[in-house]
Amino acid sequence: MFEKVLIANRGEIALRIHRACREMGIQTVAVHSTADADAMHVRLADESVCIGPPPARDSYLNIPAILSAAAITGADAIHPGVGFMSEKAQFAEMVEEHGFAFIGPTAEHIRMMGDKVVAKHTVQSLGLPVVPGSDGPMDSLDAAIAIARDIGYPVLVKAAAGGGGRGMKVARNPESLREAYQMARGEARAAFGNDQVYIEKFLQRPRHIEIQVLADAHGNAVHFGERDCSVQRRHQKVLEEAPSPALNDGQRHKIGMLAAETTAKLGYRGVGTMEFLFEDGNFYFIEMNTRLQVEHPVTEMITGIDLVREQIRVAAGAPLGYQQSDLQFDGHAIECRVNAEHPESFAPSPGRVQSYHAPGGLGVRVDSALYDGYIVPPHYDSLIAKMIVYGSSRNECLMRLRRALDEFVIGGIETTLPLHQRLVAEVDFINGDYDIHWLEHLLAGSESR
């Protein structure tokens, strides 16, 4: 097992990784920008190294600085967390080349799944269903129009190297496809340095269902059930729950086993997430995230498995300590992502936290690096806390969630807590009757009144 792990991230996820390491008897190294000198994970880590000024490109995306910090502190391994360097194949390669273990999959798998077209072809060849669309990137608008005619409108134009909703445009007819094609290419070029796009059938009311998988370096793979991540705004997840209220036991068993078997066939190592759209009883693979997910705690709550601990174990070469038949799924969990944003305009709201009180009680977990007096910097993602609530049933979970939201206090800055209070009171959400467009329609209705 590793003796010292460098955490190449910040905020609540860095603190989450630190806690897992300490419970395993592993020392931690925190790297940080000058803006994060007083961050909670920096205060709690065994050692800390400043790696640059506030802009991420000069600190958290600075590979030489991160590797230098690992070298001078004598770290055995580097955990990339989520975002930043977590899905950069070059970073994984350089970490291994410099003699450190990378707590994640191989660079080969990161690169394979980072290209959405390659990923789609790969999993399709292994038996996973995919959304109808082009076989690869389209080299012309005429090709896009021909494919759209074959699969039928509406269609979705997507960046081949995309993610996070960037480089995605919907077209409902040939005229709008012309505009969508050019706009998606422009966004893809600006965001990813790659303007290749492909086309898929646009599903009308799908759910976003993802399957958490884990594999060791010995050919073993399991799944930990599904998460429903359909409550989204601009393709960004807002709230997640497990299990999904949209699936029956047969459906969740089938897609879970398919995901685990595909993971094993890939020769994958570490945690990962197979993401699907689900509509009319059918699953369609859309991508695989080769890292820990922000919403991983909802899976931990219904399985009792520490996913970060498992990441570290398999990266150190340990085999899985269980088979699929050993895993049990119990109860219901919901996670609310709390951002430092205005709850209606979603304008960023960095600044000093003047009061902070996290909710407690049975079945309530808060993953956050906030504290009284902490200054939320303006340079990074606005996620500042995740509140995860567990109940023996979905109804119990919802009742506990409402109570916990009412207790949560973050003063001095605007947050999205009021938005979550509204969402969990909506009849559609209470009934589990929502899809990936539901929140957008709800917010649009509010703006029109």
C-alpha cells in the first residue's frame, strides 16, 4: 500500500480524498494555488506545497509543478480527483514515467474514452447499445445533412472531444442543422482545440442514467448500481439520486451487468462511470467517465462502499475484495450540489462565508471544505458543498432532505440552496416523473411569469 499520496486537486474533493487516505493510514500532500493557501484540505494535510498563482493553468493544470511537488515530498502516488487533470491522458503518462503511481485508469483508457466517437465504437463492439448516429466525425455539412435525413430529426451535433455540455447543439430541421453544425464546431475548437463533431439522434424525453463500475488490474470488475442524474441545467448535473425511480429491478440488473462485463472486457483499472440515456425502456451509451464522479457519495450511501478507498487499493495493485453477488443495494440516497451562485440568475457569487452551519442527524452527510470566514475564490468551479441524504425508502429520503435543506446555512454569499428547496417540493420530482429537459422547462416557466 502507498505511504504518501499527493492530492492534485482542491475544494471538497481534495478534502474527501484526504479523509480516505488518513483512514487507510496514508499520509497526504496538498498542492494549492496562492488563492487556496487557507483551504481546509491544505490545513489538514500532512504536508502542503504551493504550486502557483490563482489561474488554474498556472497551478492545478501545471504538470511540472505538480510532479515537482510529488518529488520533493516523496509521494508514492498522485490522486487527480475530479476535473483539472483527472481525464488528461498526458498527465497520467507523465505521472507513471516519473515513477509515481497514478490513482486512476491507464492513459490508454483515458485517451480511448476521451474521444467520444472512439468510445462509442469500442463499447458497441463489446455489446453495449448506442444512440443511432454517424459512424465517426463528419467532414462536411453535406454529410451531416445526409445522416440526419437517414436517422430522422431532431438530431444532436456533438464535439468528438467534448464534455460538460460544450460543443453540443440541437437541430430540428435542415435549416437549423446548418447553424448547429457551424456553432458546435466553433465551440469545440475554442473549448477543446479540436473542431471535429459527430451527430446523434436527439431523444425527446430521456433520463440520464449512469452505472458506477470498478475494476482491478487482475481482470475483475463489478458494478455498484445506477444513479439518476436527469436533473440538469445546460447539461450540468444539479441533483442526483440512487436508485433511479424510473427503472425496475430487471432493467437495472441488465444494464448493470452489461456495464460491468464491458468494463472487464476493456481491461479497465479503477473506478469509472458508464453513462446512458434511457427512454421507452431502452438504454443508449453516450460516454464513459474515467474518473471519480462528483455524485459518487449517493452510491456510497446505498452500498456502504468507500469508492475513494477502492480507487486507492486497486491503484496499488490489490484485487477486488468481493464479487458482484456480495454487493447489496439498500435504501435511497439523493445528492444536492450546492454552488456559490445566485439561485435564479446563476451568476457566480464568490466572497467571504460569514456564517456556516451544516445540517446533521441520521442519514445526512455534507461534503464541503467551507468554514466560517473562508473566502470562496472567483477562479474555479462554483461547487462549494454537496449534501447527501439517505433514507430506507425514497419517501423517507425526500422528507429528510427537506428537513436538512431547511437547516443548511451558508451566509455572506449567494448559493443555490433555495433552488434545491424548490425542486424537492415540485410534484413532478416527488413523483419521480422528470427527464433531462425537466429543469430547463421549469426554470423557463418561472422566467416567463
